[in-house]
Amino acid sequence: MLTLRLVYTKENYMKFLSHLELMKLFERIFRFHQLPLKYSEGFNPIPKMTFAAPLSVGYSSLREVMEVQLSEQLPLERVLAIQFPSGIKIIDASYVNTKKSLMAHLSHAEYLIKVDMKKNIEQLPLKEWIEKFLNAETVTIEKKGKNGKMRSLEILPLINRYEIVYQGETETIFRAVLQSGSQGSLNPEALIEAFFGFYQMAHEIQTIQVERRLLLFTDSDGQLKDIFSLKDDV
């Protein structure tokens, strides 16, 4: 059994596909291109595919990562030539030897977050505000747990990096590296709402647009790396 790891984009109208719809699309495209897929056993066999992390509906991404099991090896040139609807494109591929799922290794994700405000914020010292925010004693948000009940979540330990990329009259772009995965995660929209709420300005947010740039794992030296480069010896 072979594991084919793919990097793909999810942009334009494709960002409005749910994770289930995305999985069905990949299955249809792979079948159309006659990939030698491996299937699960049972009454309703499905292709053995795993995704590093579901992407929230409405979020775009330049670098999503998934794996699919094949019964025989195909030339990577053929894999890279597979055509998807506009907005999804395979940009890298490799064969890997994996023991654990991508999701089990995932630790962080990098985002670009574009925020449009209802009023002019060009003169606000947002860089200094971020520094003060990150050095606060505590910042908590309310998050719904798996049992459906709301709980308080301390978010500062979940922020690896948070900075301004651009600041205009009413538009600001932030870059953030946030914890993501089985050990806990922070939604980028929740970060923005908490940040502006810290300065009593959450009500001034008009829209938030999110682009996921990278999915990351923590290597044995504690460094964050692109999960596409993950090897078994991690």
C-alpha cells in the first residue's frame, strides 16, 4: 500500500465547500482520473483519504495537505496534472511512509487575517496594542465544548505569533501562527474578536476574511515546520 501526500489550494468559490463536500469532490476527481485507490472494507467502502485539518467554510488556503492510499505507484507528473474545478489545484506531491495521521502531528497553522472596520483606525497604535495584548496577564474567550456547553478558554498560550502586515484607513491585515490540532486550537476570527474586544472595539469590526497559509508540525527540536515535509522519524 502506498501513501500519496498532496498539497493543494482552496480559493475563490471553492472556499465555500464544506469539508464533506470537499472529500466527495476529491473522490469524484480521483475516480474520473482512474487513480488506483485503496478502499475501506465493509458494506460501504470509501477511498482511504485523510486531510491534515478541515478548513472552515469561507476560509481560503494556499497550502492544504491531504493523503490518499493507492494500490500502485503513479508518476508524480500524472498526479500534478490532475484537473480540479477553478480554485483547487494540486501544487506538490510525494510518496511517503507514514505510521501516524497528519492530523495527529499537526500542532499549528499560519493565517493571514484581513479585518475591515466600521471607522477609521489608521492612527491607532495597533503594533503597540498587540504587544500589550500578548503580555496581558490573561485573555479568555467563551468556547463551546464537545458536549455543547460553553467554557472559558485562555487563549494567550495558543498564540505563537501575532503581528500586523498592513494598516490602512479602515482595513488591517494581520499574520498569526496559532495552535491547531488535538492539543487545542484557536480560531483566527476568535483571536481578532478577542484582540479588539480587549480594547473595547469588537463592535467596530465589520468583516473578517481568513486565508490559511501553512499547516505546521513541531519537530524534535521544537521548531515549527511545513507538515508536507513530515517524516516518520519525527
